Amino acid sequence: MVNKGQKKAAVIAEHSQGRVWPVTYELIRAAEEIGAGPVEAVVLGDQAEAMAEEISRVSGLPATAAVNRHLGVYHGELYKEILGRLLSELNPAFVCLAHTSRGLDYGPGLAVRLGAACITGVERIKRTEQGLSLTRTMFGGKVSADVRPTAATTVLTVQPGAFKARLSDHSHQPQVAVRRFDDEPRSSKFLEVKKARESDAALNQAEVIVAAGRGVGKPENLDLVRRLAAMFPKAAVAGSRPICDSGWLEYKRQVGQTGATVSPRLYLACGISGARQHTIGMQDADFIVAVSTDPKAAIFNLADVCIVEDLTAFIPVLIEEMERAGSIS
């Protein structure tokens, strides 16, 4: 474990069912770019020691395993309680979490316990004459903001995919400290995990994805999206989170941070604004076509072809032209 008096950065590992999520190594890269000093990983769980050893062996960094018998599954209340005490001892200048539903659940509360600043959705780290600057998008991705932390400690959430993971040859000797905590949940109790009945396998296998966003206007207009998808072989229909939250599409078809991550040959974004929560799941598509009535839509910053038009006017014309041109291979 790093000496308490040193300035440092702490990375809180993301994991489930005994497996370390790849975003953990992206967090390590972000922490190293911050350059606040030595980096240490922290793993919470009922079997945290094995995962801490894995992270230390892969990264070459010291890791702390915070063991609690109730953390066989994620529990936000215990994360805040245990990390609040543990990080007060480590005294890091920066605490890096993943910008996931889990990180956003406990991150702000943890910042309150530490008396720290809290900056969410960090995508880039810059150094200016005034000091360290953290870049995040706002207003659905239309605005990019540079935020300079001024507190002694800053809790930040890092967008998955924003930093390339640094992986070694896995030959490091693990440096693991084990801490055991007897905390009991007081305000909430875990009941069970229910897995979705269907997976996103169809999306992952599709070579063409036609995705609908809030801009489709009404559920009846999804028929246009389905008709367009039917024009391509190996195609699938997808949606942004607002569409799935509205019940217009099943959650198995959601693309984005809390849905599927896809990389098709062609991604047709119809009525999608381009919020980072969505684009993180489709930014690796080979070719992106975006249709939106908003000429300033953030999705246009990512698209290869940008079409400023109402999709109810554009898609029928596109389908007609495709039918006239013949089959697509």
C-alpha cells in the first residue's frame, strides 16, 4: 500500500461474478494521465482478494482488497461506507470510478463523505497554464466543458472507452493488501438478480444496424425504421435508452452505456441526438449515417454522412431509391 502522506490516485475496480471488467484498466490509464502520484487499485467484494491479485499482476500496481461478506453483489450503501473510511486513510488526490450506473450510484455520495469535488463523465485530461483540466460533454453532447478541480480530493467518473487500457505481459508479482470490514447494510437489503430473458446477440452479429432515437416522434414511426432495416441483409433494429424506457423497443435492443456495445459495418442513426451515453456504444461502427432535424445535433460530430431532414420524409425516399437500385449485398 502507498504511504498515506503521498499524493496519489485511487482506482475503484468494476467487476461482477468474480470477473474484473475491462473498464478497470481504462481507469488505471486515466489515473496515470492525471499524474497526481502513485496509483493504487481498490477492489470491494466478498472474494475481493483474487481480483485484486489479478489487477496487480496485470497492471504492476499495488491493490487493496476490501472484503465484506455482503458484497457478493454490488451494494451502494456499503460501497459508500467502506470506501469513505478506506479512502480517508489512503488520502488520494483523485478517486477514479467508471461512468456506469454503478459509479453514478455511489460516486456522488462518496464525494460527500470525503468532502471532495465530484466531476462526472470525464472523457479527456488536459494540462493548461492554470493546471489540470478535465473535459466532459454536456447538454446531450452538444457542449464540451473543461472543468478544473480545486478541492484537495476529487472524485471523478470516467467514460468507458475514453481511455485506452494499459495492459502488461501479466508477469508482475502481485502487491495486495487485504482489509476486512464487518459493516452490515442498514437502509436497504439485496434480494436477487434477475437476468434478462434474451441477450443482445442479434445486435452483436448484425452488419447493419438501424437505430431509432427520441426524434422518431411516435412509436408508429418505428415501422419506417423496421422497413429500412429490412432492406439490408444481416440487419437489426436498435434504439437509444429513451426509446426503450418508453417501451417502444425492448431493452435487448438498446445501444449505449447501459445497453449493448456494437461495431457494425453500417450504423444508421435516425432521430438520435448523440448523447455520450448512446455514442459510447456505437462509436466503433465502420460507417455512420445520421438523420436529424437539428443541424447542431451532437451525433453529427461522429457521423460520416450527416442528413438534416425529418426522418419521416427521408426514410421513405431512401427506401424507394434502394428498391429502384435493386438488391444490396
